[in-house]
Amino acid sequence: PAAAMLRLRSSARLLRKLCEASRPLGRGEAQRVLPTMTRGLSGAASAARSTSLLHPLPGLDLPPCLPDQLARLPTRITTLPNGVRVASEDVPGPTACVGVFVASGSIHESPESAGATHLLEKLAFKDTAHRSHMQIVQEVEATGGNVGASASREQMVYSYDTLKAYIPQAVEVLLDSVRNPLFIQDEVDRQLALTREEVQEVQKNPEKFLQEVLNLVGYEGAIANPLIAPEEALEIINADIIRKFYHENFTADRVVLAASGVDHQQLLDVAEPLLSDWHKGSPVETPKSTYTGGDFRHKAESDMTHVALAFEVPGGWLKERDATIMTVIQTLMGGGGSFSSGGPGKGMHSRLYLRVLTRYHDVQSFSAFSNVYDSTGLFGIYLTTPPDFVAKAVDIAVQELIAIATPGQVTEVELTRAKNSTISSVLMNLESRVIVAEDIGRQLLTYGSR
């Protein structure tokens, strides 16, 4: 059976699922967990004069757990006549973040437009019909803000975080940058030169290289389209190709404007006049992908062998229940690198750290990973080891995957700890306005709601 795992995705939807399945540790469980968490923190000198932590301290009365603070602010959503969705969560505080999220990525590229998504990311916040790149930089600096853009296989994101008082200016600059790019050929040529350097650096980085190759090897169809522009595409692509790809995919019905820390009506008052004339495109069917599996080997200039063993995640983000379970499993398995062994928190290592890295000193790193998309994805274990230990390391990875799926191999205490740790990570991530805005935008594109 296929194994599956998801990288943590900050999500109120995910949080609700986790809380339904989670509960606080009971007193007896907390006492059993305590020795594991504290083992190794006391040295030999202190051990002689300290009470053993293998048993509960006499007379210790643990206080009851505090109630969960899970109430959240509502997400308000308005759909404009042309299909653009405007969504916000009015988080209290002096700062805010606003972002434009577009259902466009490398899965929408054709052989002729290969690399367009990568170049669009590079060309973000450059010259527009109303501003030069330098003007954009000066206006952003004047508000004390930060802008950024990121591309993935399924979505493009443009964001602007700043003081709440400057949201009207931020929205106007952001939408001008997204809606009115000029794609001047000289600027495209400059970004092509930088992209060639980036591609060469990725090829020298085994982990980044393997993460990209996994999709090419594991799939046939759209997901196999490279996110990092291939070198042969860089010789062909130009401003006209990028402009054509942009106009075909950046249509109103595939756009979400999401904000955190902003009053919804204020956001609408500023954004609606700037969005109302965005043209609505024809319905587009999601490009198909088929998981095939495969094998890839590449000789690299490295003393270590890097291995990624991966399986399909059927259903991807759209199978919410499985996504929740897999996220907890990823927290449970964890992983890391051998360089930090013996450092602070030695008694709090993850399952893979305790079962692999502390037992097999030839293993340099050993971690669960995932690349997940709307309807499919990949889960696996990434490891680094000397060449003469590769066969054994791969066997260990397989054994760890089997152990997770074997009844009785994961204790209730381990599972409860992983659930609580995942909930904690989600809540801590949602303290960031940038992540809240991203969560709103991505969930609306994926699920149509939040």
C-alpha cells in the first residue's frame, strides 16, 4: 500500500480536524512522558545528587490542563461580479498583510511556455504600465513594508505586508504590479541570466535537485512539468511567451485577494474599483497528472550519497481527513541531521532521530518529507549517507515506513504527543499575519472556502 505524509500547512481547516481527534495528555500519561523528555539533560555530576526522573516525584500534584483557546475571527468573503474573490480576517494590531493568489503554475505550462512560471516569479514588482521598478521600491520603502512573490506548481502568490494605516497604498501598488506588468525584454533578459545561475546552483545542491527530479520521475502529465525552468527552455523563452502565458492564466475567476489585519469593508472599498474590470476567462479544466513511479540516478560531485524514497499521496489536499492524519504522522516521524546530536533538548528527539540517527552513525541525515498538491502528492524519506552504507540506509527507511503502518508499533502516548505538537505548530503559525493571509488565499483556491 502507498505510504503518505504531508508537510505542515498552517490551516484553520486542518486545525479543526486535529482538535476533533485530539485530547490533552492524562496525568498518568504525562508522568510516563516526563522521563523521556528529560532523559539526558542531567550530567553525571548532577545525577549523584538528583532524584531519578524515571519515577514521578513524590508529592507532585500536576495542575489540570488549561482549556483550549481555539476561538478564531471569522473570515469574510465577497465574490465580485467578474469572479474575483476578496477575503479578509480582521486581526487586531497595528500591522496587516494583503496578497494576490492566482490559480496558475507550472502545471498550466505547455512545451512552448515551459519556464514561464519561474520567470513570472522573477519579474514580480518590476516595471508596470504606471510605475517603474524604482518607483515601486520607493513606495514600498516609504510605507515600511515588504513585498514578495513565490511560484509553485499550482499557484502564484504576490504579497505586501505593512502597517495597517498604509493598506490603501499597499493594495494599489500590489494590484498594479499584478495586473499591469510590462514584461520589457531587457528586464526579461536580465532575469534570464539570473535564472541560469540559479539553475546551475540547484544542480549543485543534491537535496533541491532531487526534490525537483522526484516530480519528473514520479508522474506523467502536468505535475511532471518542471517548476525550475529547464536550461533548454531558457534559450527559447522571451517576453512575448511570458506575456501570452500571463494573459491566458491570470484571469479574474482564478484570482483571490486575501488580507489579514484589515477591515473587510475597507478592503472592498479600496480593491473593488481596481478589480472590477479584470477580464473573466473561459472555464479551464485542471491539467491531468498520472502517478507512475520510477527510478533516477545521477552522479554528483559529493562525498555523500543523497537518496529520496517516495510514494504517492492519493487525493492530496482535497482529501481533508487523510491530510490531517498524514500531517500528524509527519510530526510523529520527524527526522533531522546527526550534527545536532547531543545538543540542547537531547531527550526530545523525534521518532526517526531516536530510532535511526542515534543508532546508525553512518547516517548523516534522515527525515520525512512531502510534496503535496491539490489532488495528489509525494511522501517519502530523504537521507544522506556514505556510499558504502546506502543499501542498509534504504532498508532502514523501508522498515520505518512499515513500522508506522504496523499495529502496536506506535504508542498512544506517542500519538497524543504528535497530535498536540501539530496543533501547537498550527496555532503558532497562525500568529503571523503573513501566514493567515496565505492560508486564506490558498484555501479559497483549493477548497473554495475557509
